[in-house]
Amino acid sequence: MPDTESALADAIVTLLDHRAPGRTICPSEAARRVDPDAWRDLMPDARRVASRLVGDGTIEMTQRGEPVDPATARGPVRLRYPRDQDESGN
């Protein structure tokens, strides 16, 4: 599973790098990139990897445009770079 988790982390960052600043992705987009045929099976892993990236400050997880805690978020979420990162261009 570490290879899958690394691939998911890479997919999340790559997808966000190719979006306009402030734009979001769905964790399912990363899962689809890693395994187009079995992406649904990867969704728990995609959310876990996204949670780890939130924890280290790389990304934010949002619902209805507002940052949420991955530990308590239920339902659909979106991922984005932190607002201060977007503004600084880093």
C-alpha cells in the first residue's frame, strides 16, 4: 500500500499544480489517475492520504468552500492549496 499512497499523494499535488490558484480537486480525481478501473476502491486511501497532506500543511480540505478538519469531515470534500500559499505563489 505504500506505493499506492505515494502515487495518490503525487497525483493530488500534480493535479493541484495544474489548476488555477484557488481551484480545487476532488479526491476521486487522484484515485482515477492512479487506477482508472478500480478508483472507487482507492477512495478510502485517497482521503487518508489527503488527510496526511492536510496535517503537514501541504493542502487544505474543504466543504462548501471552507476548510474542514479531515478527522471530522463527513461527505464530499474538495482539496486545494492553502490560501496563503496561493497568494504567495509558492
